[in-house]
Amino acid sequence: MNQVELAQAPSEATADTVWIEQVSWIDSIPRSVAMIGLFVAFVALWQFLTLLDVISPIILPTPLEVAYDLTVVGTNLLTGQYMLGALWITIKEVIYGFALALAIGFSLGVIVGETAFGERAVLPYLVAIDTMPKIAFAPLFVAWLGFDIASKVALAAFIATFPIVVGTAAGLHAADDNARMLFKTMGAGRWQTLVKMKLPTGLPHLFTGLKIASVGVMAGAITGEFLGGGKGFGELIRISASQLNTPRVFSLILYLSLVGLALFALVTWTQRRFVFWHRAEVRAAADG
Amino acid sequence: MERRQPELTSAAAALRPTTRQATPPVYQLRGVSKTYARRNVHALDDIDLQLAKGSFSAVIGSSGCGKSTLLKIMAGLVPPTRGSVVLAGKPVTGPRRDIGMMFQQATLFPWRTTIENIVLPIEIRDGRKAARARHDAASQLLELVGLNGFEHVYPNELSGGMAQRAAICRMLITEPAVLLLDEPFSALDELTREFMNMELQRICIDQEATAFLVTHSIQEAVILSDLVYVMSPRPGRIVEAVSIDLPRPRTLEMLSTAHFGAIVQAIRDRLDKEAFL
């Protein structure tokens, strides 16, 4: 069709076409309003259920009781009394456990992901151990390492190691054939290929493993304290529960979850700093 | 086995001895065969070819005709089963810095800026310090391909065509004696691809580069090359070397001339004949 024909073509759509996209009202609520609203609704329902008197207050305390206990525990922590010491012990277990899991998990991941021996001989054993209920090993760790923090660190690290191995190994396999061929043509050795190409390519996978590990390490430390005693926060929870002090159990769990959240946030922050290109890629893929 | 000489068209036969005399071949393959014993595949059979200095050659053939294997042998990534492979007077026994290579995908690394990607081959071979010393040269190459100002931009922000331009710079930074191009623009859209082919011609003339292109587009092979090798599959061998007598510099207008069409048709006939034998 040439330009003359185009100009002479009868124009049927004279008015602008207005296209109104239908968005459900619930999806148009801003994020902050939606989150706060959901929280308020949840607490209101909780308060309502406890006021109905169908559930014993020993089993389920009212939100107000929990809120009051949060201030009690908070004061105890802020004034540096015995709870702060307990929390510090648990934090140490989590940090040591995470560091140990990172060191062991990363090393095993490189062996599994980089060597044929690792993939053939080491990986099957790792998979076999990973399928075991790892928490069941807690009594063994206590027997081997005693009631001090070492046994809790060991259990926390034991649980957190596997996702890091998987993340590292998967990351080392993430590089595509083009990148491998390119490095070959540049005469790169195995070490250079690993450090300059495979590891950076695999970082997003590694961080996925680290995020799963950061959740697991917390569970490991607390389970270790439940089963192996000691002086940590898990022990406080266990004692409060045995005294049927449920508001205290709730508030201790909430403070403990802040520690887990902080670790998760630290991993996420590190990822954003080191894998700065990945978010842009995900965004580009979504746009494309 | 009987040694087959590639048939030459009259034009090519007339041209080849003269080019051989005028400029010695930069890259020479003699009787190169490749058999993958494990899979019992006879990929290449008795390949003879030579690349004259500053010439642009292409190899064309259907998929599975062994052109990728040929390119890998020429890049020093795979050893031939038989035959001699000589670049700049020295046998190719592995990857070499005087071999530049480019693939269908730009394969720029997203954690490196454009200029850091370009000096990567230097960094791999000579270390970080040597790579930094070549930043000025890299900037000049970026200017050559029309990407000046993009030194510190991350590859995420480059379009497909821009990324391939950066890949050209990375290939040129080591000042290679030969450029091996493995369908370099086939992932780009048709319009960008035609334009990039003209850019490639300009860059090759500017750098006096000796280039070898693998493609499955007859048009692309003809518009870029001085000599087109036609390959047939199972086993991969060169059945014809067609010299392209279109004047330089080539332009996109030539794509619609009768002479261009006749050359393309002749090569297509040759390919079709081989493909269905």
C-alpha cells in the first residue's frame, strides 16, 4: 500500500480509543496498607476468638497478654539482664553454625560441581545423608560434644550445609556452553575458568542456597537447645512452655524470629551488593 | 582412500593461483579429516583450504555438514584425526592468542563493564595489570565499532546488536591473525543482521583482517566473502570453492542485483544437489 492510498483510506476510528484495564479493588490496595490491614484483621480475629471463651487462655493467650509480655521481655533484653545473655548464646550458635556450614558447604559444593569424582562418588552420599531426618542426629551431637554450645553449632551447621552444597554445585553448572567455549578459546586454565566465570555465574544459585541455609541454621540451633539444654534462648522457651507461660513463649518466639529475619536480611543485602546484575536481568526477562 | 580435490568454478580456478602468489596464505589446512571414534562419525573428510591475508572466506552447508567441527579444529579446540593445520607458519596445537573467535551469542559477562569484557582475553593470558594497560586500545576499538562512550556500561544495558559489537572488540583486542566467525549475527533480527554484516565488512577492511565465516545463509556468505566454500555432509567435505567477483566495498543494494542473485542461485543448486544425494 502506498502513501496516497493510506491518506485516502476512510478513517473509521475518529475518536481516541480508550482502553480501561480492569483491576480488582483488592489488588489496587497499596502494599503498606494491605500488610497493616491484614495484621490488624489477624489480631482482631485472635482477640475475638479468645474472648469467646471457647479456647482455654492457657493454650491461647490474648493478643494483649502477648503484647504486655513483649514489653516485659523487651525491657529485660534492653537492660541487659539474663535474657540478653541467653539471646547472645543463641546468636553465637547461629553465627558459628552458619559460618561453619558456609565453609563446609561451599568446599563440598565446589568438589561436587567441579570434579567428576565429586559428582560420581561424593554426591550420592550427600544425597543419602540429606534425605535423613537431620534433627534426629541431635542426641548424637550432644553425646559427642556435650551440653555446651558446640553441640548446637554442630546441629545448626549440619542442617544448613546441604542447601549450600546444592546451591554451589548448581551454580557451577549454570554457565552455558558459549561461555565455556569462549574461555577455552582464550586459553583459560581450570582455575581461571572457575574464578572468573563459573563462580560469578553461579552466585545467584549460591545465594538461593544461603537463604535456605539461613532459615535452617536457626531451626538447628533451637532444636539443639531443646534437646541438649544449655543456657540459650531455646532453653528459655522450653522452660516457659513447661510452666504453661504461653504469652512468654509467644513473645520469646517473636524476638527470636527477629534474629532469623536479621540473618536473612543480611544474606539478601549481600546478594544485592554482589549480584547487582541479576535483578536487572530478571527485570529485563519480565519486560521482554 | 582416493584423494578428492575440491572442484573449482572457472572463476575461482583462475583466481586462486594468482592470490596464492600475491599473498601467502595466513591459514592453511591440508587433508584435514576428523573421525569421532566413540560415536563412529566421520565428520570431516580431506579438507583443503587456505585463507589469503586480508581475505574474507565463508563456508556454507546444511546443519550437520561438519562446519562446526571444522571451525573448532581451526580454533585449536579439537585436534584433527589426520591432516595439517598451520596458522602463520606454526601448526595449531591448541587455543592461541592470534586466533580471534566470535559466536552466535555475544556472551558478555554481566558483572563486568563493557570495557572489562573487552580486555578479558588479555586478563586471562597476561593478568589484570596488562589488561588495564590495554584500556586505551579497547576504547579505540569501541570507537571503531561505533560504541564510544559505552566503556563503563554494563552489558545488561546493551541491545543485541551492541553486544555483538562489543564481542567484535573482544575478538580484536589480542590483534589476532585470523578471525573465526561462527554465525555471529544469526541471533539478531534480519534488519540488524544485514546492517551488522556491512559493519563487519568495514571493520575487516579497516583492520586488514583475515576472516573465516561459518554460516547457513547463502546471501550472507556471498555478500561478505571473496571465496565461498560449499560443504556437503556425511562426511563433511568441500565440494566447491566459489570466488565472488562482486566489487568492494559491498553494499546492501547489491543484494537485489541480478548478478548477486545468479551467484546465490548457483550455490543453492550445488547445495541442493549434495543434500539429497
